[in-house]
Amino acid sequence: MRSTFVMFLFLLWCLSLAVQAGELKVDGFATLDINISNSQTAGVRHVISQPDVSYLGEPSFANSSIGLQLDWQSSSQLQWVAQAVLKERKEYKLDYLIQMAFARYTLTPNWQFRAGRTGLDLYMMTEYRDIGFAFNYGHPPTEFYAVVPHQNLDGIDVTYTYPFAQSVLNYKVFAGRSNAPIVSDDDFFWDVELESIYGMSLSLQSQNWLIRSNYTTTKAGNTNEQQGQLLSALQPIPDSIWPTRQALIESLQIKGKRFNYFTVGAMYDDSQWILQGELAYIDSHSEVLNHLKAGYMSVGTHWEDDTWLLTFSAAKSNNRVDPGPLLSTPQLDALYHGVIRHTNFYLIDQHTWSLSWRRDLTSTLAVKVQLDHTQANHLPSAFYLHKDLSTSKHDKYFQSLGLSLNWVF
């Protein structure tokens, strides 16, 4: 609540100062997207904070959004930026609406400082993943971009730029905190807090190439109500009945556990051929999210106003499924399924082939179509919502089709 109030005051102050100065740059962007799927059991979505999904015969507009960005250059060295994005949410509040709100100070051409709410620099497309017009995909690869719901950082970052003869090297360090929701089955909602975020990224831009790497470490700042209930229910059970009980308790006590995120990516675009890919690895002191590997690789071409991309993306974790109690009773069985739902939330093993087409209708308007073919070797999955968790008959192969109109103004 405190960060929401601070962001709101910052936005109002930025607007009032800019209006008084008579120099305010306003930009906007919008995406109208419809997604259809042939899966009867896996509700397809592309971000794990989305509450609306697509089943067979039930199209989804959840990827549609509209945004506004305000820029005010108050001096030759100081710039104020605010960005708000309205899209499908389980809960609507100011903290989720404001994606960015920061001050940028350019000390020299080589040194730049930002303070406020900035993009959490985990991905190659961090700064523009909400702006559909800015990238060629129908949606960023799910297996890579949907794992972590956090998109922004409340804190500071420092960037040092070192120019070479035909390239530019950027080194960034950042620190802060972040909040983002996770939505799952049975109306599960968790506003996940990340504390003590520290990270660094290194990127090299050279002619047609962009190469970047990132290391970020953070701590879980909270748990959800259901985890607390499960912990209380596990405490009195004897180890003789449930030998792995203590390990499960340790996994569910996620608050204060440290998570580490590593990524490397590259992009080549010479206005005819496109190559783009990223790899990520997540480990932690909690088995809930540990040893998770994700990545994607795209190859494509520009042909006049058309862009075609073929993408392979995959994510896999090596979570161990707990064998459960040695006795079977209705109470123990219900507790076991509740525990497994939390400890194996990120038990993921799937890959997707995608074919994307983009046509630039004007300099500010583009239409995109993307067909995804997914093989999910483990369901239920954190990536989707599910109609019936009690069934063992899940669609492990399914297709989804996305059509979108993307506009900047």
C-alpha cells in the first residue's frame, strides 16, 4: 500500500510539473488480441498473472491492453517518465496499473542513474514487453517469459556506457523490490513480494547484433494464506506416518528464501534475417522453484512489410514429487493434494513450436498472427488454468491461435 501511494504521488507530481512547464511528451500503445485454443482441459494463457484463459470454444481477450507513457525533460540532464498499462487482472489497483514511474539523471554521456519504478531487467524485451507493436511475436514465448510474473522494480539502477569503434557496451547494476500477482486454479491468488533484489546486466550492441547477460538475486518477502494453513496441518503429523513431512515443511516455508536468476541472450537482425534466443536458469533455497531451465530460439525473415518467425521454446524443472504419507485417509489424502499443489507449482516439462506472421499496415499499425503447438509432459502446470484438477486425463498436446492488432500513437 505504501509503494502504491508513493507511485501515485510521483505520477501526480510529474504531471503537474510538466503541465506547468508546457513541455510534456505523451505516447500511447494498444493491443487488441484474441486467442483461441483446442484444449478442453488446459486453459491457455501467456502470463501466470492472467485470470482469463482460452479453452476449446471459449476465446480469450486477456492479452489485450492499452497503455500511456508520459515523458518530461525538465533539464538537459533530468528526465521524468511515467507509464500506465491497463490489461486483464484478477484485481485492479493503482500499484498494478503503473508499470513505470522514475526519474532519469544523465551525469555524463557515459553515466546514467534512475530512481523509482523501472523495468525489472530480467529479459531482452523487459522495457517493451507490454508494447505489442515493438516486437515481432504474437506474444513473447510463454515458456520463457511466463515463469516470473514480476515486470518492474521499485528501486534504483546505474548504467555505464562504454563506446567502441563500431559497438557499445552497457553495464547496469540495480537494487530494489517488486510485487506481482500469481493466479492459479480454484481462485488462488497470491501477491508475491520479492525483497532485496540485486542484479547486474551486461549488453553489447554491435551493428546488427545485441548480446546480453544477467544475474539477479532476491528473497521471497511473503507467503500466502493457504501455505500457512498447510504448514499448520503438517506440524502434528508424526514422521512415522509421513517420513518426508519435515522436507515439505521446509519447502513451504518460502519467506526469506533466496532465489537466483541467470540469463543470456542474443539477437541478430540485418533487416532481412532475424535470429533471437535467450536461456535462463533459476535456482533457490526452496524446492518450490529450483533448478528450472527455460529458453527459446527464433529464426525468421523480413519480406517487405511482412515478417515471419519460427520459434522453439521450452521449460523444464527437476522437482521431485513427494511420495506422500504411508497411510491413506480422506484427511491425509486431501492434505497431500494441497501440499503437492504448492510444492510442485513449478513442476514444468513442456515445449512449444510457434509460427508467427506480422504485417506492418502503416508506420504505427501492425497485425500479427501466431500459431502455437504445445506438448506438455506434466499437467497440471503453472502456465495454465485447469477445468478439472481431479481428472488424470489432461490434454498433453494442444494448439492455440492468436490474432492481434497492435497500435502506437
